[in-house]
Amino acid sequence: MGSESFNSPLTPLQKFGADVRRVRLGRKLRQRQLGNATGYSESYVSQVESGKLLASTKFAVGCDQVFGTNGLFAELQSQMVEGDHPPQFVPYLELERKATRIMAFSASTVMGLLQTEAYAEAVFRAGNPRASDEVIGGKVAARLRRARLLGGQRPPTVWCVLFEASLRAQVGGKKVMAEQLSALLSWADGPSVDLQVLPFSLGAVAVHSDPFTLLTFRDSQPVMYANDPGGGRLFREPETVGAAVDNYDRLRANALGPDDSLDFIRAVREEYEA
């Protein structure tokens, strides 16, 4: 990152990275040295400093320990993350980046990881009608950053069951919906995303299911994230997560097959484009 970058408008990620780089250079440390001291690779430090990667809490705390900045970077990281996401969602985000499989059920809206910019903006504006453009823009940008997971070297496998209601609810209007469904079809053309549609005609099982997401990992137990009266939480208890896995299997079994599901999405898109 050149020195001129400090004088140009920066995203929150770029600002955090620029601050890390500035203090690191002030301490006469190389990226490799900071990485070794915080438990990360030189590449990780480079991506954080260039604003391409959201720093983890562990890295921010490590920077404070190495730099002697008394919690400054931990606070900046917390503000950056929690400013764009509900606090209870932050632990999920940390796990989402480590997951090998992401299995979601979308009941009334498309899962966040696969949303377009216009669709996400419409969702956030509906849920935060008095928020400023800056706040909405931050939330949208944070949601879009999550999709970078799917462009990495080892992307997780995403399997999403979409209740027909999530395709029919006109979030942002017909044009936004047509673009969103086109984006879903594009995702499904790639190697990492599988989609199934659960149509109204087969949807009795969906009536009893709120939206939820399951994450599985190479070296730890699966977890579930689901809404509750407090806005959403992580569930780690094996019995609870196991019941969600069984429910997800039922949803997939009742849904259309992947090929028929893509045909269904195309047909709905044509209705929006008519």
C-alpha cells in the first residue's frame, strides 16, 4: 500500500489495515514478524493491511500486545465489525470463514451470503427505515464482503434450500428480484453453490421451519445459527444441532431436485422480466 493511499477515501477495512501498517512501520517490524508474533502468516497480515480481509479478534488483540497499544486495535476491530453487523452475529461470522460446508434454509428472503447489492440494500432499508444512507451502505458492504468466501482458494460448499416465498416476495421491486434470481443462477453455475427450491405445492414441511444455517468444519462439531426473540444466536448443543440436521434433510428431501430447481428459478425470473 503506497503512502498516497493514506490520503484517499478509505473503507473501514482499508482504514484499519492502514493503521496497522502505520504502527507496524513505526515499530520497525516486517509483516512476517508481525504475523509470527500474532500467530498468522505474512500473507494474512498483507491482506489485512491492504483492506482485503477482515481482521479477526485474535489478530487485533495480538497487534495490541505487539505494539503496546493498550486495546486500541481490538476496539477498532470490534467497532468495525459490530458497526455493520448485529453484535450477536459476529461470532457466527468468525465461524462462517472457517466452515467447510454452509447449509441454509431461506424461508422468506434469499440467504445473505448470496444476496446482490440492490437486494441487500432493500432488505436493510426495510428493516432500518430511519437509518442514514451511510449506515445502510456500511451494512450492505459488510454483507457483500462475506461473498468473498466463495472466491477463495478453498471455498466452502454452500447448499441452500429456498422456500418459494423467498423467490416471490418482491424485495426492492421486480427489477431487483430479476437481478437477484439471475445472481442465484450464476452462483449455481459455479463449483461451490447448490440450490434447491421448495415450492408452495410441496411446502408443508417449510411451514414449520424458521430460517436457519448449519456450519460444518474439518476438525470441530457443527453449529447452527437461527433467529430467536433476541434477534438470532448460535447453537452448539449436539442435540439441538442434530435436530436441525434432521430437519434440513427433510427440507431437502421434499424440495425439487437441483436441475428442476434451477428451471423453477428461471421461470420465476421470467415473470419478473415480463
